Amino acid sequence: MATRRTVRERKTTMVPKSILTTQRDALLEKRLVRIQFLDKCLAGIPKGGDALEYYISKKFLSDDEKKAFRERVKAGSLSPQEEEEVKQASERVFERDGGGEVDRGVPVLWHGQLKAMLRDVFTCMGLTQRQFKQSKTNGHAGGKQILQHTVNVEPNHLRFLDGTTVVPKPDGIVDRVVHTQNGSALSSHEFMFQREMEFTLSWPKNSCFTDDDIKNALSLCENDGLGACRSQGFGRFAVTKYDTV
């Protein structure tokens, strides 16, 4: 009987290629963008999704203390402060590239994080409310739809770079104190320090967005940042390349 395999377990040596690439490329403006982080870029994915065990391992030293705490969890007798601390405490990691065997385990950012950053900035700049009409009979969707459906970032997995070399593992782990109404908790994050990243940004030529719009948005994205804890100033970057493809 054949065994079931997850997507990440299947071989990905052959990537399907579209026969419509030429048509699509004719419709798009493309820019090769390279960025370099000013300081640390922090990971934000909970490791294993089990914040409770991570909290217990950090808070208690002896096995008896850990056992007693687990029993109180089962009995539902935690204090409100303890419940909040358990919720907040977690080790955060980068997503790993699930590609070929050689690249398996390489830390990456999902392209959706960059698109989310662009969406926030485009909204703040009013670009999503732009309207474009070529003529009375040949119109085009507004900025919100264009951004959502046809502004694209490639590749899907954005790898951290040291020059032209892919960085194989995080640069380290930093502990962050998370303040809540009921007290403070510990959150541990993998981080990359001053690494680079390269991607292709594309959007329709016949749309309400211009090249200056994209550059203006990216200039504001530099201070908005990528990764976790952006509101604390992490993940800020400088655009070091912006070339037409």
C-alpha cells in the first residue's frame, strides 16, 4: 500500500513552467530589488506551536516544579497572570525552505510578509484608492484590486544573503520581554543581522501605479520593516538596488 506524503516530503526537482510566460511578461513592469537590513530581522513563527512546554522549561528548574505546574494546568487553577504569560511565552523561528535536499532547512521569509508590508504602506499613501481609466470603453481596476491581485513578489521564499551566498542558518537568538496587562513574559526569537535579500517586484504596465509610486512606497517600507517586532524598530532595511528587469 502506498504511503501518504506531505507536500514538503515530495520531491520537487521538477518545477512546472507556464507556456504563457511571454504573454505575462509583456503586461508587467519588473524591478529587481535588493535590500540590506540595518540591524536585526527577527523571526515570528512559534516553534512547534507548543508555547506551554517552552514556557515551563524556561520558568521552572526542577522536575517537581514542572510536574506541579502541569497538574495545575490540567486542573484549570492557573492565575490570570500565569495564563497570560503562557500565552505570550514562545520561541519564534524562521520558516525553512522546503525545496530540494541541498536547500532544505535554509531560513527564509515568506513573500507574503513583503506583500503585507507593501499593502500597509500603499494604504497609508492612498495608492489603493487610485482609479485608472484609459477610455470610456477600456477601463482598468482601481489600486486596491491591482495591489491585491497583480502586484507580485518573487520568489515565494526570500532567502537571506551574504553577498551572493545563501545564509544557511540564523545568526543567533535574542530574548525579548513582552509586557502585558498582567505582567511580563519572555519571547525568544531567531534573528538575522544585517543580511541582504533580493527579489523581483512586478506590477501591470497599464495600471494606476507608476514607477515613482513603487519607489516612493519602498522608501517608506524601509522604516516599516520586515519580520517580527517591527513596532519596536526591528527589521528596518535600506534598498541597495532597484533595476529594471
